[in-house]
Amino acid sequence: MRLLSILSFLCSLAITVVIIYGVIMMAGDLMGLTTFNNQLLIVGLAFVLLSGLFGKSKPRLSMLVLFIGFIIVIVN
């Protein structure tokens, strides 16, 4: 059980780092400094991370947000 908790934390941390990197790259793309074409990936990962916030209080909404985020990541 403890291993799953650590693994869940590490996955959440990795997704957060990817989202921060994506936001920085999108800001650079907006200013014309870089080219970044993975906006849908960042939005999908944000939805996946957001689904964890709902968790136990609203399980149906959490599953819906997780499903939408997963579909957006797959589409990208």
C-alpha cells in the first residue's frame, strides 16, 4: 500500500513538471521565441491532474474529468 502511495505521488509530480514545462513553452511560443505544438497534451494532463482533486468527494465527476483528459491526451 505504501508503494502505491509513493508511486502515485511520483506520477503526480511528473505530470505537474510536464504541465509547468508546457506552460513555459506556450508562453515562449506566444512571444515568438520557440515553437510548441503540444497544447492539447498539456490541457489533457491538466485535466488528469485535476481529476485527482475531486477524488472521494465527487467520484463521478472525477471519473468524467479523468476520461476527458485521457481522450484529449490520446487525440493529441
